[in-house]
Amino acid sequence: MSLPEGAAAFLAVQQTEQPSRTYRLNLDGRMGGMIDGIEAVRQFVFKQLQTNRWEYDIYTGRIGHELFGSDAAGAVEEALLVDERILSIEEMKMEQTGDELRLSFTVFSVFGSFESGVSVNV
């Protein structure tokens, strides 16, 4: 069976690496300038862990997290490993105080590694 005309070019375009450069999101909600590399990955991690999956119609199922079940470490990995720039999540530490669960971990990306974390109410 052969591919339709143009299909090979379409598949090649789909498999190319996506650029890392993106708009900087300031914590006041405004955009300001551009970022790239590890700073862009750090922003992606922050945004993924601040967004509940399926809460906003504008986002696909690849955006956000589901940190509501008993497997919080698995939910963090699932949310972050959708980005091909992130290689692994390691050194996961969990601490629960009352209703608050705090997770801290190291993100290893193609640009280097950095510490990150998230707190959720359980």
C-alpha cells in the first residue's frame, strides 16, 4: 500500500522538533518579551502545574494536571512528560501537612536541570 501524494512530506513536518521560544508570561497575567531554552521549560512546568486539566475549554487534554488522586507523583510526571524537552522527573519528595500536599522534584530537560515543586490541597 502506498501513501497518498504529499503524505510523506506531511509526516516529515509532524516529526520535526518544535521550537522552544515562547512569550514570557509575567505573574500578573501579562505577556512581556520572549524566552527560550531552560527558562521556557521552567515556565511550561509552572503553567502545567497551575492549570487543572479539562477546566478550560481552550486547552486540550495535554495541558494541565490531575493532582487529585492518590498517585500525585505519577500525575506530576504525566503532566510534565508531554513536553519533549523534558527528559525525566527525578528526586520526588512529598510532604503532607494537614490538607496540603507539597511535592518537590528535579526536572531534567534537554537544556539542563532545575528544581521545581507544587502544593495542592487534598
